[in-house]
Amino acid sequence: MDFKERFVSIYKQYIHRPGSEKLLEFLLSAHCDFFEAPASTRFHGAYPGGLVEHSLNVYDCLVDYLKRPRVKETYGLQCGEETMAIVALLHDLCKINCYKKGFRNVKDANGKWQQVPSYDYEDTIPYGHGEKSVYIITGYMRLTREEAFAIRYHMGFSGNEEPRNVGASFEMFPLSFALSTADMEATYFLEGKK
């Protein structure tokens, strides 16, 4: 099963709220590059299909994190399958239709300049990162407050967020911290340059 098939399978298995079918229809349409897009311009998942692969990696990391006895028993964090699938699979919808193929100059092993394929980032809806994902999703289906905050602050303290807001989100909605942890685990330990 490839990444696209696995994504669609998990989505259909767990996400059933009103509007979810239309969102999946959009993701699969010719108007959306979600399944072909990279996850970044030069770093993690900077290759075709990197975005869907990253989304699945975050899903796997989040599911594993939420199974930990300490998370359940000490932190009291309980999360339904639908919520896990929504926040992990859809947290980076802000990246759809933003990456354009291009070239950049790099030196080879002999110090000679050469052009290599790369991606340029062109955002036609400059609404921020996490908040843009929330905006896109809620155009199709409702999110719970906890889901919206988790997606909004999934970059944690590594983004350009007001630190007090990130901390407040983590305290008020522990799923925010869990998703941020899963995102960082996927980004730094499972992915990278290919």
C-alpha cells in the first residue's frame, strides 16, 4: 500500500463527521497537490509525496505517544480515533498548492557550481501556518476546540508563535503538546533530506 492509499484508508476508517467526505474529495482532486507536494523546500520531506508521508509519520507518532501508560494514567490524556486522525493527517494542509518546482545553484564535490532541482514556496493564502490549516479544514467540517488548538499550535515553540500562547495552549489542551511532539519526532527522527 503506498502513502496515498494508506492516507485515504485511515481517513475513511476514522473520519466521519459531516463535511469530511467533501474535504477528502478536495484533497484527491486535480485542484489540490496534497499527495504530490513536498513537506518542505529543502529539509524534511523535500521530495514529491513528502507531505503525505510526513502526515502519516505524524499520525503514527501521535498514536504511539497517546498509547504510553504515563500519558494515559498520569496526564489523563484520552483521545478518540477520529480526533487523532484529524489532527495528525490534516495538520499541514496549509502547505497544499504552495510548492513550485524550481532550481537552485549548489557546489558539487569539486567546488563547481551546478543547478539542482528544488522547490520554491509561494503561498497565495498567507494566513499563517497552523491557523491556515484550521481555516482550510473548517471550510469543510467543524473541529472541536481541542482539535483546532492542537493544529494551530502544532509547531510548538519552534514556530513564530507568541511563546505565552503556545504554553497556554499546551496547558489548556494537552493534545496540542502531543501533536507538537509527534510532529517534531516525525520531522527530526523519521524524516530528513532524501
